[in-house]
Amino acid sequence: MADKLIFELVSPSALLASEEVDMVVVPGADGDFGVLAGHAPVLSNLRAGVVDIHNDGQVTKSLFVEGGFAEAADGRCTLLATKAQDVADISADDASARLTTAQEAGAAADENGKAAAAQEVTVAEAMVFAASNRAA
Amino acid sequence: MANLKELKTRISSVKSTQKITSAMKMVAASRLKRAQEAAEAARPYAERMERMISSILENTAATEGGSKLLAGTGAEDTHLIVVVTSDRGLCGGFNSSISREARNRIRDLQVAGKNVKLLCVGRKGRDQLKSEFNDNILETYEGIGRSGVTFDEADEVANQIIGMFDSGEFDVCTLVYNKFVSAITQVVTPQQIIPVEINVAKETTKGDEAPASEGPIATYEYEPSEQEILSELLPENLKIQVFRALLESSASEHGARMSAMDNATRNAGDMIDGLTQTFNRTRQAKITSELIEIISGAEAL
């Protein structure tokens, strides 16, 4: 097996994960990308989506992040995410409820609130998607 | 000698005050511990964010002026001061030292002919500045950190600041808060957050991990682009700075309250000792004088 890399997930209130993994698939703003040990140094924005942690050819953990930043360098991959949670903890009902609220808020929002509401809709959509895809 | 009864009630009232202050001290001590842990937990995020920003700044030093948050508006006419205090009192000089600093700052700026706007986090700061600068206070946030400071609260304050900055309401933004040094020491710290002070880059390269990553830093790839990352990273950094200030301030508040209440408890103890002594003396004097009266009465017969 190839070398491992250190994966870290940090939120403003805590260091959520710090472990050795084989590969991390990160939802970058321009598309998902996998990070293996020895990856070239990269800085990227994240979109709302699922971070998959691979070990021994299998996804061992999936985490949902609502945007943030990723840095890969020196055999480590650091994610800065304002909000993150285990995909297994997402309730499909909660996610779709959030989407509905977000869509309603988007419809009611004025010019200034539009962007924020659209952002919230994107996050909620990604959450619903993550919840529905989890079993597969 | 009706005085004896008065002394007794006095002693019992001081005793109950002492009970209250010592209970408040205990509460403050346990809150302080939690607040301190929260402040420490927030550190990794802030450190990594600073590292990212400094690595981008090193690469994009030439393209300065891309973001207003970084370069400022080019003017310094209107200053926004964010005054971070607590909602509740009984914490020694915690709030008054902040408002003193804020007041001095406002006066200096006004003398220099600048406009000053105020954003108060915490009710006490607003109360203390209201009499003099009521017209300058734009908004007050209350109830922050009642059950521990959360990132959402910092987010709300920071979004307000960014919103105001984007609509050109001010040029320079400074946070004034108590930095936590230890349970008995808090330092009033003014920190400029807009435009971002350049020493951010210098400070972080001195960090412990810097030597190892010094080489590859220059060769980062940026996805989608440096400017786009920077445009998201800078507001995020601002939120973190606000979050940090709130955390520091909350830890300081509990520390200050703890030592204030410790003093109060000790003072109450001294007072009780003094009062008890007076009480005993008065009682003895009373007994003595009653004896003399009885004896002299008996002799007269």
C-alpha cells in the first residue's frame, strides 16, 4: 500500500478529525478531487458536499461540509470548514425541511438577501443529495 | 444599648452577602474553565487560516489592491469601533477599562476630524458610552456568549461589519476587547481588522511549522484562482478574528468576575470579623455596667 497522508478537519470551535488515511476525496469549488500522499501543494475553495475518506480501497467515513477551504501540502490534507458533520448523522427529513425553508426564504428575500438565500439553497440541496446517496 | 440587635442583623446580612459572592466566584471559576477550553479549541482553525492567507499573500504581493478588505478603501475618514464588553456587571474593572480605552480612542479620532461609528457587543459597554456618544452608536448586540460563545454569533457580528464595509459606511474597523492573559490579568487590546494588518504574513512565517513548509509554500496551486480564494478567505478570516475576540473577552470576563468576587468574599470576611468583635465588646460592656448598677444599688442599702 502506498504511503498514508494525514487528514485534518478543523472547524472554528474544534479540531474535528486528525487521522492517517490513504486518500481523501474533497469537494472542491471546481469539482471533486482526490488527495493522495505526495500530492502537489494545492489551495482550494470547497463547495457544500461530501468529503470521502478512503482506507484500503474503501470509503471508511463520509463527512458533509458546508463550504470552506482545503490545503494539501507536505503529506497532509487540511480542511477548514465552518460546519461539518458525519453523513450518517444527517436526517433526510431535516435536510429536505431545510431545503424547503431555504427556498421559501429565497422567494421572499429582497435584493440584498438573494445571494445569501441562494447560498443556503445550494447547501440544503447538497445536504439532501448527501442524505439520499448515503446508502448507495 | 439597642445597638446589640442592630449589630446582629448587620452581621447576618453581611454573612448572606458573603455567601452570594462566594457562590458567584465558584460559578465564574467553572465558566472560566469552559471559556478557556473554547478559546483553545478555536486556535487550530485560526492558525491554519493564517497560514493559508500568508502563503497566498506571499504569492500575490504584486497584485495588491485586489481586495478592499486587504488594501482598505484608500481613505481613513470614518472609523468603526467594535466595543466588546459583557452584558452583566460585578466583574471589577473589566467593562470600565474597555470603555475608557474606547472613549480615549473616540476623542482622539474626533479631535483629528474623523467620523466615528460604534458597534457595541455587550450591554455594559453601551450603557457606559451612551451618555457621551449616543449618536455614534449604531447597534448593540446583547446576549452573546450567555451559554458559551458560538461561531454563529461571531458570524452575525462579522456579517454586519462586512455588510457595512461593502456599502461604504466606514473605512477602518477596530476591535476593542479584553485579551485573556490569566484569571487575574486581562489586557485591553485594540485590534485593527479592516484593512487587514500586513504583519499577519510575517507573524505566521515565524510559526513552529514554518521551517518545514518554507520550501513548498511558493509552489502552491490555486483552485479556482488566487483571487477567488482570497475573496472567500478574507471575510472568513474576519469572522475568525471576531470569534476569537469574543472568546477572549468571554474568558476574560469570567476571570475578572472570579477575582472580583474573590476579593468581595474576603472583604466580607474582614467585615464580619470586625463586626463580631464590636458585638462582643458591646455585650461585655453592657454586662459590666449592669453589674456595677446592681452592686452600687446593693451598697446603697
